[in-house]
Amino acid sequence: MVVPAIPGIEGLAPGEGRSVRTEAGSDSFLSAPSCSEARADLCLSSAGDQASGSLTLREIEQGASLGATLSAADASALLRAPASTPTPEPWGTMEIRPGDTLIALANWFGLSPFDIAVMNGAAVDDYLVIGRTLVIPLPESQFVMPPVPDISVPVEEPVAVTPPPEPAPPPVVVAPPELPTSSSGPWTAAEVVEAICSLPWPCETMVAIASCESGLWPGALNPAGYYGLFQINHWFDGWDNPWTNAQAAYYEKYLPSLQSGGDGLSSWPVCRYY
């Protein structure tokens, strides 16, 4: 905007005055308007201000426009900036104490023995080593240290002497049942139990062992090298089929133990008590 010059006060600084003769012939005192009495461009457009490097009104408006543009760009950049990824909460840990067992710890934390074993790169039936750190797959905020195990030796009561039982007859080796063709997985819990109980071994005990070993999940895979329902320690075709895995457990573990005079459960030293 161009402000018209006021005759007689050209070159005056804001607030200064000068006597001038009006058209009527009288003397009047005119003063330049101060910054509070007029627009700011009257204070910034004098020759002296331009010589000293002061800004004009146009330059101020351009600078304000540029500042607004930069502010909008900065705001847009902030909106486009990706949100920071929260750091995941670490797992709980504990030192293995005398008397700790995998089953007791799993029951305390509401987990399966398989969950804890996989997290620590071990097999379910590995024994815990006192003093080693055990990682529990629970966030630290949910971790509660279990009670100290009672390792006191109970007082033994006298036991009546009974004659040893007669040796059990050798087990009957049966042919493997035919694999079901109605389902190829995923397997229902009823189908998994049916596969386990199709073999001549204690059904309920073996279902409990499979629950401990894999949570009754035929596809359970432990990176330490254990496969399937009964966590067989080698890979084989059909390891994730409950029928095939149960047969492998029966013929490779249960039956050899039984034939050597054991109870058939020695291959599962931990999970046999689940």
C-alpha cells in the first residue's frame, strides 16, 4: 500500500514537528505521526531507515508469509513422521533353586512345561541345573517369584514288606492302526486323544505325558531338536501327525523300556509325573 506524502513533514522522524505556513497564511505546527498513531509502514519507510538496513512493510509481510509457510511445512513433516515403536517389555527371569521342577514352575506361572522349555532351548524332560538363569515367557510386570521349594526330607514311615510281584507277561506287539483318512489336520483334541489311546499303553497316563510334552499340539516343534506330540528327538516323515507321532513314541520309547523290565515311562522322567 502506498501512503500519500503529507506536505511539510517529509523527512521527519516519528514524533518530530515543524512549523509550516498554511494556505490561509497562518503558521501551524505539524508533526509526523508516531508509530502508535499511524500504520507501521510510516515508521519504516523513511530514507534514513532504508539506508540503515531496516525492513519495509512489504518485506515484513513477505517474511511473515514465509514463516507461515515454514511452520505449515514443519507441521506437515511432524504429521508424516513415523510413530516411535515402543520397546517390548523383557521376559521375567529367575535363578533355579534346589527343589525347583519344570512342572511346578509351569503350574505356578500358568504355562505349559513346553513353553518354558522352548524359551530356554531345552527339552521338556531335561533336568534343571541349580544356579542357572531360567527365562519365563511372561512380561516382567506379570512375573511373580514362586515360593521357595520345600526340600526338607520327610520322615519315613515303616512300610510293610510285601513279596515282589510276579513278572508281567511280555507285551503284545500290535500292528500300527491305519491312519485316518477323514482329516489331515488341523486335528481336534478328540482326534489327538483317539490317536494316543489307539495303542496298548495306559491311555490316561500317555495323554497326560503328551499334554506335558507338547500341550497336546501335534505340530509342536522345539528348536532344540524335538518334534510333535511326544517330542521325539529326531525328524521323521509325518512327525506332526498325532497317529504317526504316537506310534513312534510307542515303538521307540515305551515298548523298549517295557521289554527291558521297566514300566515303559522311563523315557519321560519329568512328564511321567505331570
